[in-house]
Amino acid sequence: MIAGTNTIYIDGQEIPFTPGQTVMDAALAASVYIPHLCHYPGLPPSGNCRLCMVETGGRNVAACIAQAAAGQEIRNNTPELNAARMAITQMLFVEGNHICPSCEKTGNCKLQAMAYHLGMLDQHFSQFYQHRDIDASHPDIALDRSRCILCDLCVRASRDIDRKNVFAIAGRGIDAHLIVNSASGKLADTPIAATDLAATICPVGAILIKEQGYRVPIGQRIYDRRTICETGLQEHIAQQRRDQ
């Protein structure tokens, strides 16, 4: 094999990859962070959040679903891409109930951490804030759809890891929303448990475990101690160890 055949270049940095790897996985394996919200190691990618858009070959592609190809030259950390990521993050904030000081998820929230990472200082857009139902029917888990960002991490985790298929996304565009796969549409009538990955994977405060609020004090939470770049790389390393 010719040296460097399985190599891509991200912002000029040489990155090795294994055939079949996505640009995202190759980057994370080389400790290169590409912003993302809907990607999670071990789950099939969906390309929902679009924060991981990178430029290659004169067009933008989602790094979480784009296959790495030998010789690719990829731009990731550019003013244009970061401006687009900022706009997406701002829109996510205004379309739901993302008022950080009043949210139990603050300090553990990937959306909040992404805003810090991108240097977001205001929401820029007018508040949209559709009315969405809260489901508190389950004895251990609360579902607040007003905070859902439709990343579908809970959908994939429940389907592919927990093997329970509790959640789904229904509707399109502005009408898209998270639903519960039970006859009643209530979380209480599903087999979900507080120990399931789907119950803990939510990057925002849409799915919360009951009676655990503020057990970890503000100032000692995930993103109080580490940046989203550091945690994103650590998630990838943890998955590699599980795969070994």
C-alpha cells in the first residue's frame, strides 16, 4: 500500500482513516473536533443538526455521514462555517424553551456548551417557542418536548441500543415533533427505564430523570469543568474502549 493512501487533510492537518470511516469518526480518532449535537459514538449517524458541515471539493457535506476518501482536503474551522453553525445554534435556542438559568440541565447541556464554544452572545432571532406537550406520566422519567431539538438521539438509542423503540420523529419541517410509540402516546405505557441509554442521552433538557434535580451542584457539572471539544473527544475514546 502506498504510504498516505488512507489519509485525509482537515485544515491542512494529515488525518489517517480506516476504509468505511466517516470524516467525523476519522477526525475524532485523531483528536480533531468537529462541532456536532446529533452525533454520538456507537450510534448510526443521522445528519440532523447540520452543525458538523465541512467544506470539501467545493461543496458542504455533513461530516457525520460523509465517507472519508483518500486525498480529501477538508475545511472545518473557517469563519464561514462557524457563522453558519452560530446561526443554527441561535435558531435552536429560539424555537424552544432554552432559558438556561431556569433549566435543570444547565451545565450539562450540549446546546448551551455549543453556544459557549461558538461565542454566541445573543439569540439574534425572535423567540418562536411553539407550544409542545410535557409528559410526566412515567414514574421515573419526564419528557419536556418544549426543549427537544429533534436530534433523534433518543430515537436511535432506544431502537439500536436499548432495543425498545420507544421514540420516533413524526411530521415534517415546522410540524416535526417527538412522539412516543405507545397506544396512548404516553411514556408510562412504554418499557423505557431510567437506566436505558435513551433516558440519559438527550443533549438538552427534554428527557430528565425525576427526583435527581441539582444533585450535582452548578459549577461542578460536565461543561463547568470541560469544554464541549474535550467531552466530544472523550466520548469517542470511551466508545473505542467499549469496542475493544
